[in-house]
Amino acid sequence: MPAPRPRTRLVNFRVSDEEYATLRTACTRHGARSISDFARLAVLGWAGSTDLQATAMQWRLSALGHSMVELEGRVGHLLGELEGRGVPGSQAAVERTEPGR
């Protein structure tokens, strides 16, 4: 993946509360890490940017990394809950899934 070029220009626009809520929902649905990233990709897509595919791939990779971190936290929480309840085999499951054990 090519190194991102520094972004030195600022593009600014105002939205209503309803439009902002719509943008937040769209960001979550499409895996964008921020409204800024979502707006940049959307605007550049309409403008016919040649870097659109690279930007979209960066988005997807960022969303995948975010999802993996969230999943790791949830699995850790669930394992902790199981251990706290004394569920047989829960510690063995932790030992089998942790690297280096």
C-alpha cells in the first residue's frame, strides 16, 4: 500500500444535527474510523479521485483492525466472566488460546 501523502489543506462545511447523526451512522456502517475519513472518501469518490481505491483499502484495513481489537476485548471479558463463575474448563480454554502456552 502506498504511503499516505501529508494532508495540508482543510475543507470545512456545516451540517444539521440530523445530517451529523446520518454521517455517524454511515461511518459505523462502512467502517470509517472518523467522519473526516468518511467525508473525504465520499467527496473524492464523487470528484473521481484516482486514489479512491487506495483510500478505500486503508479504510477497510483500519476498520478490520478496530474490529479485531474490539473482539479481543470482548473475548477477554467473556473468559473473565467464565473464570469468575467457576465454569469448568474455562482456564484450560484460556491456556489453549494464549500464544506461547
